[in-house]
Amino acid sequence: MENVDYSHYKRIISDCFWDSKITVEDIDKIFYSEDMRAKKYLFEKILINSTDILTDFRLFKKNDLKVIMKEYKVPSFNFDYVFRRKNIAEVCLFDAPLLIDELKWTV
């Protein structure tokens, strides 16, 4: 396992898993495992709840994150909120097009 600042994991637990019993070791195992189902679960928890979404997403392997983001379907519940967070992350991490009209520059 790589050198990781586990304070990030503790914040992820505080932000995203306040309703669950999950440990720093559990989070670390998910990030470094090949279990895409667990990674998708972690991704969604971070997407919806994290206070530092970009830092948290950078903890994923880049290819894994790209696949998860591409396959993720924004739920109809809280659609605008989740769509915006996902699009901002895609723009910042993968140079994807900005799809949020009110954030686009106009000339």
C-alpha cells in the first residue's frame, strides 16, 4: 500500500459514513482492491457527502475513477446537486466539458 495521509480517510468516514461502522482500514482496502462494486459504493458516498470531493476522488486509481464516473447514473432524487458535483469533478480531474450553464463563461 502506498503512503497515504489517513486523516483523509478519517474525514471521509466522518463526512460520508456517519451512519455506518466503517474503519480506516476498510476504506484503504476498498481503494486498493479490485472490487469495483465496493469502489462504486465508496464513490457514491463521496460524491454525495464529501466536503473535499476532489481530494477524495484523487485517492482512487485514475482509470478506476474514470470508469466509475462514466458508468454512474445520477439518481433522480437530488438530481441537480449530484449532477453538478459529478460534472465539476469530471471537469477538474478529466478535462471533461462543463455542462452547468450558469458556470460557463460567455462572451
